Amino acid sequence: MVHNCSLSGVENLSESARKLGDGEVDLWWLSTDPGPEHTCELAKLLSVHELARAGRFHFDSDRTRFIVTHGILRILVGRYIKTDPAEIRFRYGRWQKPQLDSSGKLQFNLSHSGNIVLYAFAFNRQVGVDIEQFRDLPDMDRIAERLFSSGEVAVLRRLSKPLRKEAFFKYWTRKESIVKATGEGFSRSLKSFETDFMSKRQVISLPSEYDGKEIPWILCDLECFPNHAAALAVQQDVTSINVRKIVLFPQSE
């Protein structure tokens, strides 16, 4: 598997999307700090359902983040399937994973932490992505014991406090990316599978919720974002991971 995990790529969303090849995963990221006029423009792309969800947020910052996150999702999806972003229809699985309402082969997922939003796109394979900013959690050890496997907890206990925090979020993003890729969310116990702390790329086999057959998932750490842990889960092997920074509204000269 070839990793191309560089933050050097910067793209204007007004440009046409490149073709996403079989075995490739595109990751897009941006910092959600737009002006009010930009938020207003993105809100015009959202569905009635999405606008209603945005309206339920108590804080303006959370409402703005939702509008920007989902407006950009529509723009990105529209680039890949060559559809007007406002015309795209999403459906949501049992655990609220968004998918295209049509029978298209494009799969995608998103995650945000703080002001960073991360999107993953692939064709013909399920994907899940998660990002978490390193931060202090007073009950971190208790959370780990409740949600992580005994082997993962043992690794955390052997680490110094600063390293333990980074390791905790590494484990957390790995597990989140897996259950987001499967679409099962927390209906699957995070204790039910274990990841190898030292492996930046590994295969995790999980039984399908439909027929019980083992499905291999490729799990990759994304060490691209300072002060953050991030992970990507893909149902089949991939040949490259391409990371691009999004420029929302480049200033005119």
C-alpha cells in the first residue's frame, strides 16, 4: 500500500475534480473559519432536513460548523458525480451514516474536531474516517477501561502520562473509523476488536452484521495533522491515500 499523506496539496473548489481511480482514497480537509457571507452561501446548498438539523444547535459556532461541513460535503460529492450540489439527495443508514440516495458507487465519510473537518472518498469500497484533537480528559483512564480491549488498556498503562494521551486518541480514532466505515456506530462494541499499537497499517477482520462472514478492513493511521490523531478504515486495500487542503473562497487578485 502506498501512502501519499502530505498536506501540500491545495485546491480551489471551483476547479473540476480529478478522476478518482480504483484503489485510491481522497482525503480533503479544511479549517472551518469562514465569514458570515460564506456560511450564507453554503447554507443555500443544504436540504430542508439539513437546515432543520442546523437550526437545532444551541450555539452559533456549532450551527456554523454544521452548515460549512455539510455544504462542503455537497460540493465535493457533486464534483465526483458531476451533479449540482443542491440537487444531491442523501439517505441515512440505521446508524445515521450518510450515503447517496442514488445507486452510485461513490462512498464517503466525514469527521471533525475543533475547527478541522476531514472528508474521505472512495469508489466501490466503504470508508470511515475520524480525527480528534489532543486534549486533556480527566476520566481518560475510566473511558479506556470501559471501551477499549484489555490489551489496549494494558498498553496505555505502560506509557507515561503525555504519551498515554496521544495513544488514547490514536486508539479512539482507529475504533471510530472502523465503526463509521461499517455503518454500525456504537451498536458494535469497541471492545470487540483490538488494534496493534505499533502498527500504522493493519488488517482488522470483523463479522458482517448481515451474515456473520468475516470482512477484512484496512486500518491506517493518518499522521498528517499536528496535535491531532486521525485514522482511516477502508473495506478493501487501497493503492494510495491523497490528502488535499481545501481553499473555500480564494481571494481575487
